[in-house]
Amino acid sequence: MRFVVDLEYGADGVQGQVTCEGSDRPEPFHGWLDLLRVLEGPQTRGNPRDAP
């Protein structure tokens, strides 16, 4: 999976938006930790070891 990350540096840190390949809807973020959250993708419930 590929991402396009548009970063802006400012006095308050980093912010911008991430667009996932094949999507036309960018996801905004504010700060490095929020960027990591966006890149992780949707969380699934349950134990990942239980997935088929």
C-alpha cells in the first residue's frame, strides 16, 4: 500500500494530510503521533492472532 504524505512544518510542529493509494479523500493529521495513527490504518477488534 502506498501513501502520499503532505507535510507542513510550523511553530506548532508538523501537520498535513495523508492520501492512501486509490483513495481521493485525504486524512488530516496534527503532530507526529497522529501521523503514525493515520498510517496504521483502521483498527480491528479482537486478537490479531485469531485472524484467518
